[in-house]
Amino acid sequence: MMCKRLFLVLAFLLVPMSQVSAAPSKTQVNAALEVLQEAVKSMGPTLVSRFSLAELEQLLKQHGYKEVKVRESGSIVFNHDGTNYVLQLYDDGDLQLYFGVSGIRLTASAMNEWNRTKRLSRAYLDSDDDPGLEADLMANGGINEEIVSEFIKVFVNTSAPAFENFLRENGV
């Protein structure tokens, strides 16, 4: 229904005045503009192909994350509930979140168990054999502040805490 109304409003606004027998009243134009604004709002936030490091830094701060620090490497370190995370921005606009721990060893079969039974992230052993957890957000379909903030929220409130529990239960 909203698409049909949007089409009618756009058609009304785009018809050359020379083809209209009587000029639309100010009330009609204002009503058409209100419908257009309503339709645009209902489409949701605008999607972009990438955010800058400065925009991501600001987004993290706005959402209450602490100790937000931009690194020269194109990543941002931030803290949530006493745990540090890394948000990496890639040249193509994709984002990656990372959480790692040291001092805990996992077997390959335990790591495989995590990856086989969990969604939204992947675990691996880094070059020092320390467990790490990552998640990716591809930007090629478009992203906005809401999508990025939900991505971060799910990782720091769900994936990473579940991984910490997994490490406690399966660590050697």
C-alpha cells in the first residue's frame, strides 16, 4: 500500500505544470510531501557500503563501549564489561570482530566442536596456540549504524561470553 501511495505522490510531483489543468494548491503539495516523507521513513535507514574508522569510533562510543582506541592498522580496540575486543575495518568496507584469550589450551577436536555446533562466529588457534573467536560482517549488500551496532552487540553479549564458557568447560 505504501509503495502505491509513494508512486502516486511521485507522479503528482513530477508531472510538468504545463500538463496540469489547474495548479495544485499549497495544501495538496504539502499533503503530497508529507506522504513522501512518511514513505521514505518507512523504508528504513539508508544503507552505505562502508564506514570510516572515525565513524566506527563514534558509533562505539555512542553505544557505551569504553576505552575506544583507533589503531594505525585500521582497527579499533574497545572494552565491554572488562573484556577487550578488536573491530577491524577492511578496505572493501567489511568488518571483523575479534576476541582472544591466552593461557588456555584447546584440542583441535574441541575447536572443531565449537565451529560445528555454533553459529555467527568461528574459533581457531592463533600462531601462539591461543584460542580466538571472530565474526564477519560483509558490507557489499549495504550496512548502516543499526546493522553494525547489532553485529557488535551480538558478538560481545552472546558469542564471546558463550565462547568463554566453552573455554572453561573444554580447556586443558
